[in-house]
Amino acid sequence: MRAFVTGANGFVGRYLAAALRNEGAEVFDGFVDVNDVRALRGAFDAFRPTTVFHLAAQTFVPESLRAPLQTYETNVMGTARLADALRGTAGGAPRLVFASSAEVYGARDAAEYPLVETLDPRPRNPYAASKAAAETILLGESRSFGLDVVIARAFNHIGPGQDERFVVASFAAQLARIAAGGTPQLLTGNLEAARDFLDVRDVVAAYIALARRGERGEIYNVCSGHAVSIRDVLRELIGIARVPVEVREDPARARGGAEIALLVGSPAKLRARTGWEPTIPLVQSLRETYEARRRDAAGVRL
């Protein structure tokens, strides 16, 4: 495989590039602006990828609420320009694996869980809307122009190196600072929400499996099929850290109407098509995430 990874310097992109190289793939992971069609086309023509993994995006929901137009420009128009560049690639367009998000499902009735790919999108925030719009563009390109696209709707993924803006990374970083001598106070948003968590290494394994065996023009959930409350995740991390801590809810971390109480999906379609299964237990991922933050915080005077 000759793999071109957009967003290769991001959290997931770094793991994906490493996993691809470990499997013997040639990887282009340099920076190319997804809004520059000419630069994209030049990079594609020079590297001649067999697969493009499109991960470059604005991925933080609160940021999308603060700056929706910028989110749409990056996530929607950036994807449209990438598709346009692929159409003009010398030697024919490669397969495109698009990293979408379970956020597109929005809030659902209890009877609709676990979520399946045939449900209609109901985005509740600009980030989710941008991913739903990008999916629609790519599926339209597939039907109109024959673009070989596979859409991966990833649920929440975690692991060492994730940006502290995200909930598990935030908890781990705060606990690591407390363990290093910081004030024993941990700030949270809504602890009642429940999410379907996967380790980032399992997520990239799913992306690679879809690149190889996914069906053109299809959508696949990338998830475990099990939901865990944010409260239980925090409790597990506190147990791992073994530090006394006062937990306080921070109104600034609440998402208001953009909050979704439950996100849990069915991985049955992905499993049936590719044979993929998650291999890293949640507790292992939490422990490794905390330990990485603890190493970062060690020796830092707070």
C-alpha cells in the first residue's frame, strides 16, 4: 500500500502513519493544505498513493461552537477540495478512507441504540454538521464520478498523546499534575454522559482494515458496542492515579444544547466486512494515557 495521510501530525494521524509503516506500507505524511487543490494534486501526482486517509479536520466540538464558519471551511470545503484534487489525479483516483464521527447521529431515542449506519444523521453542533456534510459530498462524488470512498464513523477514541482539550486526556493530565504536587482539585464537565470508547490503536487498525476490505460507497461504525459513563471513566482514572482529589463541575466545560447524553454504536457491519475486533481494553488505555501524562508532569514544579 502507498498511503497518503492528511492530518498525519495529529493525534490519530501519528498512530496511523506508524501502524502503516509497521505493516510495510509506504507513507506520505508531510503537510499539504487541504484547501489548496493545486498543492494536493501535485502531491498526489508525485507520490501516486493507492489509498488516501483523510484525517485533517477541526475535531473539537467546543471550538466548532465558537467558530462554526472556520469549522465548515476546514471540514466541509477542505474535504470537497480534496475530492476535487483526487478526481484529477494522474493514473486514476486512489481509495479514500474518510474519518467521520459518531457525532453525526446526534441524540436518539432509547430504542435506536446501539446506533447503526442506516440511521439518518441528526447533528446537534457545527462539528457534527460539518462531518455529516462532508460525508454527503463524498457519497455524491462516489455516485456521480465513481470516487472510491469508504466512510468510517469513529466513536470516541483515546490514548497516550491526545490533546488535553478532550475529556479523558484532560482528566489524566489534571491527575498527573496533582500527583506531581499540584492543587488536588479536578475540574469536569457533565459526568453523566456515556460514550463508546476505543483505544486509538484499535481505531487506526479499523481504518487500515477498511482501506483493504471496506465496500466502496459504504459507511462503517468504528466502535466497541459498549458505553461507559464519564463518571466511571473518571473513577477508574482516580483509582489508577491513587491521589486524593476534589472533583468540581466547571460550568465552562458544559456543552449545553450541544451535549449528547449517550453515544454507543454497533460494530457489526465493520466486523462482518473486515473481521476487525478491538484488542485493547479500556482500563489498559486509561492506564497508559495516565502514565504518559505522569511522565510529562514528573519533575515539573507546580
